Amino acid sequence: MSARSRSTAPATPTEEYPRLLVAGTGSSAGKTLVAAGLLEAFRAEGGPVAGYKCGPDFLDPAVLSVAARSPARNLDPFLLSPSLLRTSFVAHAPPGPRGLSLVEGVMGILDTRSWGTSSADVADLLSLPIVLVLDARSSSETLGMVAAGARRVLGAPPLGGFVLNGVAEGWHSRATREAVEKASRLPVLGTLPWSPLLHLPERHLGLVNPRTDRGFRFDRWLGTLGGMVRERFDLPALRSLARSAPRLPSSPAGAPAVARGGRRSVVAVARDEAFSFLYPENLEVLERAGARVRTFSPVRGDALPPTAEALYLPGGYPELFGKELGENGPLRREVRQWVREGRPLYAECGGMMFLLDSLRDGEGRTFPMAGAFPGRATLSPRLGGFGYVTARARRPCPLGAKGAMVRGHLYHHSVREAPRDQSWALTVRPRAGGAPLADGYGSGAILASYVHVRLDTVDGFAARFLGEGAGPGSELDA
């Protein structure tokens, strides 16, 4: 290429997106604590912030969303292509020197790197400076060895420093900090003490949900956490590290919403304590196609919105609200009739459980559900399904034509009992190996399964889902 042709080639616009990856050496190291505290502290300084989570988690992003005062986004290299992952990040990252985007890692920073889905892989894709959280609750000088190994493996940069979580005051804090900084030749950028005031409760699927769980004062917890971070972290050094990230291609203009034929379909979406596991991109896919989203609460006794033409039941915790769901008889009858008529319906995990005949909770109580599909869900103390999967359609459904394949993930503590002769819509193969699973009720415009999917990765989903539907007499498994 000549010098002239190089000089006339259009340059790709770039923008400064200050950003950090808050990673750890393993699960429960304190990543969510540190990420939420930093979002709260930097937001209090007046600059725009955004939160992100590596992997397919629903609960950690809920915590980050409250801290950032805006929806946190998932960055998942298995569910998203590299280009879509970068686009998803940039589309929601606040640009300019005052902005800050914090990405929380998943598990340990290198875990699942053999699949290309680790936090380190996300850091590579987005050129993220790394802050590594070290759990000091049962260690001290030995963390120096861990820090030295982290610098050797990750390099510096991108590794910019450490946060010590769970330190005791006095000797423990001093000795641990000195060992880490001496061995790694990198700074400790902050410390958090072990304190019951910072404890975030957990339940069988992870952390409590700040938007839906009753009885836990997230505002008080977040205020205490933010105060400790402002007092004990080197915020100027962290902001400088975030600004050291290279420029990225700027965000393209968003696709405008297009109302089909001048008319906008209404999609009823269950949103409450029982139905809270929902990627924001899934609703945006429908809105970009011209749909109007109307939320309703099955737990609080709501009926379906009267103008609804499609129904979306996300995952969540129906097992914790079996009594309330069972007592909402009008809604259960409406939903059962909806399925019998073959009207558009998409349900994931907890939403699918609500469509069954009954649900048995962890205390052995059984509650009636919608009865739209045969079967019973029983809560188990063990995971019933976990991890990345691919799902292939056995017949046409909202995810595609027969043979279409999508990527998704499973995470549930329930076991489903269904008739032996049940005809399933999906063949589900775990990414980690093992026997394929049969899943998925319905066909045409109806699908209800355990699989969680990012719908912005499914070509043509909105067109199929918002079309005229399967219609009466279509092939259903009810």
C-alpha cells in the first residue's frame, strides 16, 4: 500500500473509556464486594460509572446495578462473539476521563481459560487493567507468593495492583501488605476488613438479589461499603490505572426501533421477586423490533396485561414464592389457556417451572402452578443443572428452525419430573461434556425450557416470537 493510499484511508473513531477488571484468585475472594464498593465510591464523586460482570451470572450484576444506578451488563465470551462482546461493552461504557467502567470477574481470573471464557480472556479482549483481590481472611505473608505468581503469569501491565479483603487491623494488615508489595513490586491499592457490616447473605443460587429480596437493607449495606472504600482505598491511583487503558473504537449508533406495519406488539413480561433473572438485552431485542414491554407481578396477584400479544416468563425464584403463585388462580388459568391457544410464549428456567402442574419447595410443600405443561418441579439441595450448554432445536420454535443451534447456560436447583413419553423441543449438550439432555416444551411460537439464552445472539428471534404465533391446533405438548 502506498503512502498516499494510507493517508486517505478513513480512520476508525476511537474514544477514551477508563476501565478496570476487578478479578480474584477464586470464588468468594471478595470481587463483588470490591467492585460494588468502587462503583459506589466513584459514583459519589460525581462521575458516570457502569458495571459489568464476566460470565452468565444474574445476581452479581443485580448488586452492581444498584451500586452504579444503571443496569450492569454481562460480558460472556461463550455466549457472545468477540465483536459482540466489545460492542456490548462500548455501547454502555461512559466515555471521557471522568467516566469509569468496572468489570467484575468470574471465579478465579484464569478459570476456564482452556475454553477461552475466563476473566483473563475478557481482559485481553477489552485491554482491561487488572486489580486482583486477595482473600486475606486465613492467610498473611503467604499472599506475597500468590502476588508474585500473579505478576509473573499476568504481567504488569495489565496487572496494576492488589486489594486485600478480610484483613485484621494491626500486625496482620501491615505484614500482609508488606509481603504482597515486596514480592510483586506492585502496590496494594486498598484493604477491606472482615466485618459483619459488609457481609452479603447468600442462598442456594448465590447472593441475595438487591432488587427483589425482602428484609435486607441494601442501601445501608452499600453506604457502609462505599464509606470504607473511600477511607481505605487509593482512589486517585485506581482512577489513574483505569485511565491507562488504551482507547477503543467508539460506540456505533444504536439501531432504531422499527414498528412492524405501523403497529407495536405488546409483550407481557413477569418481573418481581420470583421472576428476576433477565438479561436487559433480551428485552432490548424485542423493543428494537418495535414491541412494547409491559411488566406484571404474578407474586402480587396481577393478571396478564389485557393488551398482551406475547408472554415472556424469565427465570428466578418461584420456589420461594410457591404460596403466592399458587394463590393467583386467575393468572394460572389465563396462562394455561394462553398455551392451549398456541399464543407466543417464551419461558426460561423459573418461568418454565411456573408453567408445570405443580412445584414442591425446599420444605416439602407442594403448590399448584399454571398446569400448561405436564410435570412437577421439586427443589433439591444439589444443583440440578449448571454450566454452559448448546441447544439444538428438534422442531421449529422461537430459537429457530429445526436443527438451529444456540448457546446458553443452566443454573438451577430443581429437578423436573415429566411423563416418559413427553416430546421435547431441544437437545441440550453440556459444554463440559456428558450425556445430552432433553428439554423444552412447545413448538412454533412457544418454548419453555431450563436454558438461559442471550436473545441478542439468536438471529430472527423477535420476528419469530412477535409473528402471528403457532395458532390454535399447532403442535404443542400440553
